Amino acid sequence: MYCYNCGTIINEEDKFCVKCGAIVKPRQDVEANIPAFLRPTEHNGEIQHESNTRDFAEELKLFVGSRAEVYSRKCRDNSRWNWAAFLFGGYWMLYRGMYLYLLIYLISEALILNIVGSLFPRFSFSAAMVIVMLLTNLVIKIGLTVVANTIYLHHARRKINAIQERYRNDTETADAKIVLAGETSLYIPIALAVLPILIAFVYGLYSFLHMYNQINQDFPLK
């Protein structure tokens, strides 16, 4: 079984999670704090899809891990600001494994910047154009920050639903797959952040060696 606070594998006889210290409860006894967007809705005096909603709240904790309560609290408080998305942008999406959303974000950003650039052709390659582009990029980043929590929870719901559909008769395997699907990784964003620096270093070293060889050919040492 798995800890419903951080997703760590634990034994059924354990009373506390070995990683986060949370009290271990059987799956059917877990009382999740369901945020507003997960609460069942009433229709004709009856609650619709109550079991599915509660299941998703529990699976969300497995998927998100130790940050599940943070995202649930943001939804309950209707908080739309995500500092990680604002500060790191696409790198935050890579960290969270949101590759499809990152692709959409990059394409949208490129289209918007191209459209804005075409609206001010007389400012091309000028300080004014640089300022316009920087302001446009800031607006795009703020837009991402405002919807970051929503798209992340949509990403989690899409992944969880797909896994539950595939392993509908195997709860333990579904839980394990959900934990794996929600795992974060710093390796990819760090690698992509370091890559431009590495390329610049290699290019600079190549240019220096080329220039050094050229100088030796023009002015050979006697």
C-alpha cells in the first residue's frame, strides 16, 4: 500500500509513514480534504458521482505527493498565483512532467511574439522593440502563472483517469502507476538550463582555438 500524504510505499502493519510521518489509514478510511472543484454537485436532491469524486481526491494525493495539500488549499482559497510557474516558466512544466502543456505554451509564446513583432515593423532591431518584446513576454508569463494551478490539476486528472481506466480491476497497480506518473524530476530542467551555457562554452573555446591557430599561421614563432 501507499502513503496518502507523500505516496511512499509502506507496509500494511505500519502505523506511520517512514518518510513523512503521516498516520497510515486504510484506503476506505481516508478522509480527503476535497477542494471546491472536486466536491460532488447536487442535482434533484441527489449527489452525483460522489464515489468517483472522492476517489479522485485520494488519487490526487498519490499523484502530487507531499504538495497535494498545497494545491488543494489553493483551490479552496481560489488562489490563482503560482510562484514556481512565474519564476521558472517552462522549466516548472518540465519539472512536473507536463510535456504536452509545455509544447502548447512554447508554440503559443512564439506565435504571440511573432504577431506582436509584425505589428511594429518600424521598431525592428531597436531598443523600443526589445522593450516591447520583454513586456509581451512578461504578460505571457503572468498569463501562465494565473492558469498554472488549473492546468496542473487538469494534467493530474487526465493522467489519473487514464491509469484508472487501464487498471480498473487492479487497485494496487493503479496506485503504483499514479505515484510514478506524478513523480517530479530536476534532471531534465537542469540539463536544459545548462545546455545553452555548455554550447556557448564549446563555441567560445572553438573560436579561441581557431583564432589562436590563425594568429600562429600569420605570425609564426621563430
